[in-house]
Amino acid sequence: MPNGIWLGGSADIDFMVHGVFPYEFFGHTVWITTTHICLLIVLLVIIGFAIAANIAMKHATEVPGFFQNIVELIVEMLDNMVKGSMGKSAAKFANYIGSIFIFILISNISGLFGLRPPTADYGVTLPLGLMTFTLIHYNKLKHQKLSGVLKGLCDPWPIWAPINIIGDIAVPISLSLRLFANVLSGVVMMALVYGLLRFIAIGWPAALHVYFDLFSGAIQTYVFCMLTMTYISDAIGDN
């Protein structure tokens, strides 16, 4: 496999994003990078699990088997998380929050299986932040109307409007940068371990992967989703 996609004992692994192969697009050379390939692998894993879960639930039994138990547990946990944060609005956003939660979590923990986490690329986390930003302002306009939005921008005084606008614009940037920076920091730390200690980096770096990829990855997934639900709930208000 191309350098930077899979981890291993090679001395030249640097965990950077690398171009794998180029192609021409309307006269411009565009590169397929390691991020694209790792992202495709993550998406295939999620799609495969979704298809298997759909088949299992179509043939669900009163006494669930092992895989059916796992599917029901995941759905129940995600539904409870969304309901606990968004209350009566949970049903409308459970699918979105559940989808980004699973995608971000699988992307973050993919380092356990030798991949470079796609979320360590800002080109992946920024669209996630922009999707949340779009949902926030769509629901703000839907529930608060234009007059309510303008009133909120001028709160507590009209002179604060520019600052409030900057604060709104900063939401997708802060969401995406927080996720990107925390995942990238784990990638950089592991790069240092494998690059500087490659002759003795046998076995024991697995414990670091558990912390940076699994523990930290799960926390960052939860933080991103909780902030998303909080922002959307604030946009909806008491309606």
C-alpha cells in the first residue's frame, strides 16, 4: 500500500498526507491522497455494517442474537444521547447526529487498524462543521424568523452586532479545528514514536494507540456531537 496509509515497521512512515496517484480534471491535475483512500475505507466499513444491520433487523427475532443485540444497543445509546440533549426535538435530528457520531468515531479509531485517521485532515472536519453551521442557521430562521435573528444579533445592544456576527462565523471554524487539532496531535505523537524509536517501537506503542485513537477519539466524537446538539437546540429555542 502507498506510504502513509498503513502503519508498520518501515522507517520511512511519517503519517503525512501523500499523493497516491494523479488524474486530469478539466485540464487540471488532481491528486488522490492517502486521506481519500482512508476515507473510502472508513465509508465502506460503515456501509457494510449498515447493510448487515438492515438485514439483521429485517429478520429480527424476539430473542435477539449477538449481532442484533449490538445493533439495538448502538441505536438505543444514540437515541438516548440525542433525546437527553435535545428533548422534544430529538426525533428530527437523531439520524443526523447518529450518522456523524458513527462516522467521526470510526474515522478517529481507524488508527487502531493502521490507517491515518481521515479526521486528521482539515478537509474532512471543515465540511462537518459547515453542515452543522447550515443546520443551526436554517433552524434559527425557521423557528425564530428573520426578526428574531436580527434581534439576537443586536443583543444586548446594536453596537454588539459585529461581535455577534463574528461569533456566529466562528462556530464552524471552532468545531472543525477542535476535532482536527486533537486528532492530528495524536497522529503527530505517534509519528514521533515510530520515527524516533522505530528500532524499539514493537508492541508497546499499542497502548498509546488505545489512548490517542480510542480514548481521545471517542471523547472528541462526543464533544463534537454534544456541541452540535447544543447549538441547534439554542437555535430552535423554546418553540
